[in-house]
Amino acid sequence: MRRVTSWWRTATLLGLVAVLSFSMLAYAAPQKITIMVKDKDDIGRWQVAVERASQADPALKGFTIVYETPPDVNVAFFAEFGAKDAPDIVSIDSFEVPSWAEAKYLYDITDQVEAWDGWAQYPTSLQEIVKDQGRVYALLKQTDVRIVFLRKDLLPYALGSQWQPLSWGELLSMARSLKATGMEYPLAIQSGRNWGESTAMQAVLPLLYGAGGVLYNQEKGKWVVSSNAYMDVLDFYETIYKEGLANPDVPTVASPWMTARSDFQAGKTAILFDGQWAWGAFRSGGSLEVPNADCNVGFMRIPGKDGGFSTFSGGFTWAIANKGLDVPPAHPKEAFELISAYCSQEGIAEHAVETNSVAPRLDAVDVPEYAAEKYLSWCTAEVLPYTHYRPALSEYPQVSEQLRLLVERVATFKMTPEEALSEYAKAVAQIVGADNVVDELGLL
């Protein structure tokens, strides 16, 4: 009996030692936050952000930060999410935020952003772009805008300051003046299917909203397929091409962006609708360098039809992910502290300077390094407040294709504006369902 008791006591003691040892090891194991990035260069910026966040919350120093750099973030994320081991923080396109949120991939950070002083520095449209059903699921780390480039050196008269048309009428008046002096194609604008999404983002949508229209009525939850604003946009296109103000090849040529930008470089075109990134091609050392570009190339906001300005934006975000379906993130508080440090005033400004992108925070222009980037800081301060965003709905890509066809039909004179809009309304109604459209002009 004594031997049995002794054996039992020894086994129990060894068992307790093993449990305690395991518990101590588990307790001693460092806590981990995993960040999945699209751009490997983001790792260096994250290291700065982690240090910044750790200074504000020393407890973060107890975490190990692991970076994942898969060749395809979406594929890798879905696999890890399915295994209930998704990263804590992930980089995704702002356009994907609503669908990812609805699929429960993303963690709701609404309460955290509303208590964060940086949230107010994002323009309203850039706040809305990272929401789903009114809740916030990500923070923009960078954005873009659409503008008009100008060959100031080719104007018929000297300009003491940058010319900024305040209406479509003023824009057309300048184009006509340039045409009268012998310029071949004064104006270039995205106008067909071969431009891809550029036709919608760089031209049609900024013009549509600048005419007081919308593509999607958020309150009604319906697509607008006809309106006076649509007709204004199509009349604008028809005027440009009927009067020979634009290169007739641009709507259908295989690489229309190269044709339009080459015309701009060569001085055949002086007014070019494009994304802000096109400046990289025209500036000194660019692939389509304009001589003395810093002096000869100007930048303008896209004017509204009768006043105001309009542009469109997208961009990439940082979001906190759920570990798996119905499995919340392990460290949402700490993950948000890291994201908000990356998206701080200084962090956003640093990212913009290093990536030559537009800072989505309005106060980034107060950071000296970003303020020194005159062009980018102008985009943030003067253009971003007028921005809009695409409806992040599954039908949008098909609707966008119809927008491209709509203006191509008018630009190539295959249809009148009225005929083209009628066909567009029918096509979109078929895509989204007749009950999901607003037909203000009664074309259906």
C-alpha cells in the first residue's frame, strides 16, 4: 500500500510540474501581431509606425510583429481566413472594403475611429469609401485624384498664374481659341471602351457629378440610368468631337492613353483629362518628358458644368481582419493602435512622399516634407475636398462597361446623345434589374 501511495504521489507531482512548466512556457511566449502587406516597401514604414505606437503604449513592446508578403494578398488571405488563422492587419483596395465586410472578413472599427482624433482629417467621401452599412472597416493609407493637365506654354496669351476654368463653357472657349491658332487637337478626354476604367473615373463620373448628377442614389438604393446631368455630359462629348477639338482616334485606338499623352507631349494637345499620376510621365526624366515641365505644365481641377469642381478617388487601406468566420481578432485594440500610428499625420505624409501618392489626410500638408512636394500637396489641399467615389457594388464593373460604350457611341457619332442614353438605360436596367433603377427622363 505504501508503494502504491508513493507511486501515486510521485506521478501526481510530476504531472503538476509538467502542467506548471507548460503554463509558464505558454505565459512566457511572446504575443504576436501579423501584418499582411501588398508592397514589401511597406515593411520599413510599418517599423517606423510600430516604434511610434510603442512610444504611446509601451505595452506594445511586448508584441512580436510578423510581416507576411505573399505574391497575391487576396489568395493568401482567403486561405488563412479559411484556416482561422488570418493576419491581424491586412492591406486591401478601398473598393473591396464593403464586400469584405459583408463576408465578415473584416473587424468593425467604428467605435475606435470615432474616438480617434485623426478621423476628422479625412474628407467625408474618403470616410464613406471605407464603410459598409454605415460602419467603418478600414483606414486609407493613400489615395488618388483626377485632374486636368495644361500646357501653359501653348496658350494664346501669357498667364500670370495658373488658369482655372470655372465651367465647361470656359473650358470649351479655351479649346476653341487654341484650335483657331492652329493647334490640331486642343483637348483630350477619356472617351471609349479601350480606355478601360479610366473612361469612367477620369472623365465621365467627374463630369456627371459636376453636372449635379449621380450614378447611384444611396438613399433609394438604386442606379440612376437617365437624367439631365447625363444629357449634359453627352452634349459636352458631342461638342468636343463635332468641333474637332479632340483627336478622333482616341475613342477607339488600341492604346488611347499613349495617343493622348503623346499628343500632349508633342504640343498637339494642351488640355488633358487624366489621373494625377500622369505627371510622372511629363516631368523631367519621365517617359513623355515635356521640355521645362515644371514651368510649362500646369494642373487644374475639373470644373463643374456651371461652377464648383469635381474629382474621383480610390486608394488602398489598412484593415483589421477577423481570424476566421465567427472568430474575432486576437488583439483588436493593439492592432488599431498600430494602424492609427501608420495613418497618423506624420505617417500618412511619409507614405505619400515615399510612394509619390496623394495623402488622404488634409493635415498632411502641414508636414514640411509633404508640403515641399508642391504638386502632391496641391492635390490634397485643393482637389481632394471635391472628391467622390465609385459605388462598391457587385454590378459596378458591368455598369462601368456601359458608361464606356455610352460615350464611345457619342464620340464616334454612331448614336446621338438621346439614342445612346436610351440604350445605356436599357442595358443597365437589364444588369441590375428594372426595379433597381431611377429613370428620370422616362427612357425605359
